[in-house]
Amino acid sequence: MKSLSFLPVLLPTIHTFLIAFIPLVSLETNAQNANHRSLETEKSITIVRTEIPPTIDGTLDDEVWSQATVISDFLQSKPLEGAEPTERTEIYLLYDDNMLYIGGRFWDSEPERIAAGTLRHRWNRLGDDDRIAVVLSPYNDQRSGYKFETNANGVKHEAIYQNVSQNLPAWDTIWDAASSINEEGWVTEMAIPFKSISFDSNNNAWGMNFSRAVRRKNEEITWVSRNRTYNPSITGQHGFYK
């Protein structure tokens, strides 16, 4: 992990789970409603504080990850919204005074077919690679936010949302990511400095979402989605537990 030095940041302290009300998703047909889960749901998490930061090396083998908040209730957003994903996904979350830490484990039944052609930082997108995208909406205003994404090579791409339908991909900020491929799929680790984003320390709930792409299947696996998409208006909520 690159050496980063930042002053401590005052973060909100939350001692109970926060509830996110996700709008009802109307699936296209009655048959789809019968065969697939509705995405009308409440999703929230509380992120665990750590005194020992993980090493961002793309292995997820630090003991501290065993203490992390885990998200595993993903569903397809594409090609069939609300269907069970074909591949298993887990996200791990920690924070300390300076950083938000995000780990991801992406099981793949054919790891040799993981798409990872992008080898260097791209200002616009990660091409046609398998990737994980993280949407943060610190003000939880359903309009503004940030996107951080990486692939199985640990290549970074970031963007700032100008509104829910447009983001500025040329935005550039400091953060760290590392990934690796193994016999079960691929894993990633991210460290996002709180100094790299804008937020209100008095706000007790942030919006957050995660979306994984499996390119060879044209499949998008998302925590919260609506109309097969995700943005700062379509998130669960998270708080920081001290």
C-alpha cells in the first residue's frame, strides 16, 4: 500500500442500524414477478471500526478482515433484474480515522475466463473488464456522489456524479486498490481516504452501493438496483460504528 498521511477526520458515530427505503421495482411481466424476487427492500449496514488497517495488497488475507461488516445479499440487475446471480459475491467493510476500507471476494466458476484486459489507469472506464464499482453518496441526497471501480488487475477508475444520470470520469483523486486472481475467482482491496471526498461530519447516514460486472455473461450483480441501474439515488445506507 502506498504511504498516505492524513489528519484524523471526525466521523459520525452510529450505534443502531440505519434503514434505507428502496423504491418498489416493477418487473416487466407477471411471470417475472412470480419467478424472481422483488427489489422493494430495506437495506442498511453499520461499518466496523478497526484500529489495525489492512494491507492493501489484493489478497484479503489480513486477520482484520474477519472483523469486517459483510455484504452478501446481491441480486442481478442485468440481464434479469431480481434474479439470483450466477456467481457469488461478498463485500467487506472497515474504517479508521483516515480511511474507508473495502474488500471484495468474487467467486467465478471459470476463473480462467475472467476479463482483465485493462492494465493501466483509464480516465473514462474499465473497458470490457470484469470489475467492481462502489458508489458513495456521503450527503445521502439522492443526487450527488462518487464512483470508485477496479478490475482483477487492480486498475483504478474514479468519477464524481454531477447528477444521477451523469458523472465526470475525468475527476481524479487519491485512493488505493490492489487485486489478484486465484483458483476460486478474484479478490480486491480498496482504501479510500476520507480527505479525498466531501462529506458532512454531522450526517449520520451515507448512501452506498456495489455492482459487479461479469462481462462474458453480460451480467451485472448489484446490492440495490432499480430499472437495471444504480446511481446515488439508488443505494442502501450505512453508518460508522465506533
